[in-house]
Amino acid sequence: MKIDLEARSQEKYGRPLAELDDSAICAMLEDIVREHAATMPLNEGKRRLYYLSAEFLIGRLLTNNLIELGVYDDVKAQLASAGHDLGAVEAREVEPSLGNGGLGRLAACFLDSIATLGLPGDGVGLNYHYGLFHQRFVDLQQAAEPDGWLDRQDWLVRDEKAYTVEFGGFSVKSRLYDIDVLGYVRTTKNRLRLFDLESVDDSLVPVNSIDFDKGELAKNLTLFLYPDDSDDAGRLLRVYQEYFMVSNAAQLILDEAMERGSNLHDLPDYAVVQINDTHPSMVIPELVRLLVDVHGFEFDEAVSVVRRMVAYTNHTILAEALEKWPLESLKTVAPRIAEIVIKLDELERAENGSDDAVAIVRDGVVHMAHMAIHYGFSINGVAALHTKILEDTELHPFYELYPEKFSNKTNGITFRRWIMDANPALSGVLDDVLGTDWRTSCDLSGLLAFKDDDAVLARLDNAKTQAKASMREFLWETQGVRIPEDAIIDVQVKRIHEYKRQQMLALYIIWKYLDIKNGNIPARPLTIIFGGKAAPAYTIAQDIIHLILLLSRWIAADPVVSPYLQVVMIENYNVSAAERVIPAADISEQISLASKEASGTSNMKFMLNGAVTLCTLDGANVEIADLVGDENIYTFGTSSKEVERLYAEHAYDAHAHYLRPGVKLLVDFITNPAFLALGNAERLHRLHDDMAWKDWFMALLDIEEYIQKKEQVLADYENRDAWRKKSLVNIAKAGAFSSDRTIRQYNEDIWHL
Ligand code: 26Q
């Protein structure tokens, strides 16, 4: 593809390129990419994948698309010669806010890999007008505001397809928007297909609040993406949303299959549906409904068709996060779906002679995961340990019924976004040292040969320094925070959740603060960076944010400690922030309670960017540890087996751990009088008491070993040579976590495209 920006500028704006401002250039580049993408043919194949997901956390698209088209460097040079900086232009793009966290970002990485591998497969989801809320910090607390990303969003292309969705008591018309998904240097494309209502009343949403009259919402289903851990008020609306999503998706799937020659009896030859967690699981009864009610199938045949085309990915072992809907809610939202779910439950009981443990409907509650496992042909976990736990404990009765349906597909990340786009300095070093093949093979193992090569180690180190400079600039510009140039950068970025144990890192900060106060002056400054949103209804998570913000202010105000210790909480952490912060990290914090984090994917992004991991043996950390070896990772904490035992036997005594002298000191710091005076006493007391009496995720069990390990990490950092080698090994081994590898496995084992 050839681009002449000067000619384009004259044509679009009637002015020379040099006179345009960054926003105008951004819009112009978006136009160019969109127009070019429109001419690209779709990936073809008899069987198409539909990746159904309530979330696609795609991030900004301009840079990514310029990279995929192979014109990034050219565009950058043309802009530079007209006096413009592509980085500043990129920053004008508004990031779509269509996901909560890991699950949504995984879907986005998958779309990139599916397109890059040239496989025929589209994402299908919803076009939320305000997406997830925008996070602001007010009075050291999280405030949630609507994120009007759609106002300035330029990537959506209106599609011809439109359907009717029937709810109990009313029906709505839908409208489809597409975003083209380009693969890396490919001439064919896929699409992200986002359904919306034909008309939505945005005026229901007040300017500065995400509270609004939910009574009207049934007709405005696509206004918001609900946070995980949503409150009850949001739950019924979530069912409406989910049904709207899957009814549209199912109609689209049948439509396209018929267009391509299917008689629907052979539908599994034309379509395979991957459901991203249970959120789209109602696609199962919806497909059955369409085949029976619209296309005249017998119920049994419809079920047999659907059974051969739906596959389910599980992303959680937290029982409370598995979707269970009251049957009454389903009856309200979609009465016919409720009927079909009941029939599916009866059929399953008859076929398996099975008991309540695996039932779809039990005590008036519909277990979505159970339905997906019985009526899907595949279920997978997202990391080896996670899949093992599903098989051995959480979903064991299902594993006994259908061992052949279970498999592991360890998550992955796309290297296009997470090095080529986010870390140009490191990409450049890799190009020079390895040649450019790694960009498509994602094989970085060639680096290992340079483990003792001073010149290469120095270049990698220099790339880290450049990434740190970029992050420092970002935090200065967006938050007015200054970070010392020589600081060790220690990062935990992810949704705020008790099981992820941000509170344990907060306790470390208290320990370190007291240690410095006691005269133990560190060799160099340590900057600890947090980022992440908390569901507005998740009180303890809000309390944890408050504690972090308070610690940040408290330490900054202390002249003795602040030269050596700094706490930063990134406001409104999102994909764009991740791209600036992850490349800069020295230490990757992956400290969830073992057995609770299904996989984690930031762990992979940090590793790829040369951070060294400090972690529990949870999720994909286990696989990272196996790959890099003991000398290149720091692991600590109670094992997942022992954690499971503690839960099963109710054997964890939080208060006993709290009463240990070193621990009590740290926890009680949260409610010291000066702190209470500066912060919100209610939040601090609640968090203190939760830790001292409940500590459901056992932070106090692991805190001492965690502090020890972290101190060892900091000491080892001072051996600069050894540390650079650790960093190199981590990068070299990260190829295993390319989402291209993950997608190949999905295709070979499940999709067969
Ligand atoms: C459910 C019902 C109502 C409203 C919201 C939700 C909801 C929304 C989002 C429930 C869960 C989520 C998101 C889950 C998630 O992000 N899970 C993460 O998935 C990653 C990709 O597999 C894993 O790496 C993480 O370990 C897992 O926590």
C-alpha cells in the first residue's frame, strides 16, 4: 500500500500537511486505513468461526493498523518531514471502552491472531455506547463516570444486516456495525461485528454519573457494559443484554451459513461458535429456537446440530463469578428461551440419568456453565493449572461424564501490540539481533545465544531505559506525577479484586515505609505502580483503592521516605496506559492467591517486555516459572493444593495470622489516627476489620514470605549484570505466550477451520 500524505491533506482539507493539527491528521489517517481496509477481501473458508464475547477490549486502532499494513515507518517519516510527531497524532485517538479486563483483552488479542493466521473468523459482540465507566480519583476515592468514547469513534462501519429480537412483552430492531480486523502484513481481513439497537436514547445518561433510570433501560440495552461483580439492579439488565447479543449473533450465523449454501442440517460444517465465558451461553437455546420455530426442525435434530457447533471457554474458578440466573428472570426476558432451557435440562437428566450436581436448572436457578458443558462439544480452561483444577475439583462431575470434551488452551498475547506497537525500542533491538522473522514466528529463543554478550545486554538495557522515559513522560503529562530516573519500577496493573491481592502489596508498602523510617535506606528509589478499576458495587475493592491512594499521598508528604519510596496509582488504567507502563517495568507483580487466577495475561506482557516476575504459583505463572527456570523468576506463597485444603477444611484462621506481631503492626497501620484523619475512616476501618477477621484470600498467610522475596528481588536488582541476563531470558522464552500459538491450538483441536 502506498500513501501520499501531502496529496491527501490537500484533497481532504485543502491545506498542506504541515498546517494540520494532530486531530486532523489522526482523522485523515483513520480515513486512509478505513478506506484501504474496505477494499480488502474477507478470509474465506467453508467453516467460519464466530467468536462470541460480551467484551472486546481492542485499544486504540490507528498504530496497530498502520503496523499491520506495513506502512507505519513510512507514515511516521512523512509526518516527521512535515514537522509532525506520529506519537502525538496517535494520542488523539479515543480508546474504545468495550471490556472490563483480561477476558475482553484476550478476545482482542485473539482477533489479531486469527486475522494474522488468515483464518476465517469474526468477533461478535455489542456496541456499548458508554462502554465501561471512566475512572477518576476524587478525594482519594474512585469516582465512576460515563465514558462517551462513541462520540469520536471513527472505525465503525455500518453493516447492511439488521434483525428483530423478541423479548417477553416487546421486541426491538437491531443494527450491526463492523470494525475491520487486519492481520499482520496480510491482504485479507476479518471483522469485529458489534450489534446495537437501531435507535438508542443517549439522553438517559446524565453527564457526570453512571446512575440513571434503569426502568427505561430495557429499550436502551447497549448503553453500558456492566462491570464484573455488578449489583443486583444491573443483573436483570445484563440478562436482557446477553439475550440481545446472542439472538442477533444466532440470526447472523444462520443467515451467513445459508448465504454460503448451508441447508442448516449441515450447519456445523459452516459455523463453529466459541463462547467467551458463559456470557454468550444463551446462544445455545437461541440457535435451537431458531431451528425449531423458524426453520421447522424437530427439537431433537435442532439439539443435535447445535451440539456439534458450540464450544465454551471457562475463565474463572471463583464460584461467585459463574453465572447463575433465576429461571424467573429468563422467563421475563425471553419466555421461549426459558422453555427451551427447561427442555434441555429434562433431556440432559434423561440422557445421563444424572443428579442435581450437574443439572442445568436446580431450585429455580439456571446454571449457564452447566448448559454450556452439556450442550457444547468442547470446554477449555485458560492455563494448565486452571484446566487441571476444573477437571479435578471445580467441574469434576462433568469431567467424569465427558473427559473427551476437556482441554487446556493456555492464553496468549499478540506480539504486534505488546512489543511492536508498545515497545518500539525493544522491537528495534530484536530486529537488529535476530532479524525480523520473530515478527511473524514469535520465536525469540535466538536471544539465548546472546546471554553473555555484553553489547546485546547493554542494548536491551537501553531499550528499557527508553521505555521508562516514555512511561515517565506519560505519567507526567496525564497525572502530573514525576518519577525518578533511576527508580526500580515495580508494577501491579489489573482489575482491583481481593483475590489478586493488591492489599498484600499495600501491606508491603507499609512495611517498607516503616523500614525506611527505621533507618534502612535503600540503594535506590523504588516506585510501585498500581492501575485498575474496581466494580462500583464492590465495596472492599473501593476500600483497597482508597488505601493505595492514601498511602501514595502519605508517603509523598514524608521528606524522609519519599526520596526512596513512591506509590503511584494510574487513573483510568486502560489499554493505552498499559502500552506505556508495561514496557517500563522491572518487576511484574503476579501475587494472586494460588488457585484463584485462571491464567493472567499481564504476566505474559511483562515477561515479553523484559520484566522479572515476582509471583505465586498460580494461573500461567506456573508455566512461566517452568520455562524460565528458578534463577529467572521469584516465586513464593502457599501452594494451590494447600489453599484448596484450607478452604475445604475451613482451616484458615485469619485472626490468628493477624495477631502475629509483625503482621498486626502492618494491618493496624491502616487505622492509625493520622491516617484516619487524612482519609475516609469508614473505608479504612472496614478494610482493617476485613483483613483482621476474614482475609478470605489469605493475604496474611503469605505476607511475610512475600516481603522477604521482594527484598531479595530488590537486592538482586543491584547485581546489574545478573539482572540483565534474567531479563534477557524472560524475553527469549516469551514466544510460548504468543496468542498465535494459542489460536493455532484452538484451531487444531476445536475449530478445524
Ligand atoms: C458477569 C455477570 C454480570 C456482569 C458482569 C460479569 C462479568 C464480566 C466480566 C464477569 C467476569 C468478567 C471478566 C472476567 C475476566 O476477565 N477473567 C479473566 O480472564 C482472563 C483471560 O482468560 C484470565 O487471564 C484471568 O485470569 C481471568 O480473571
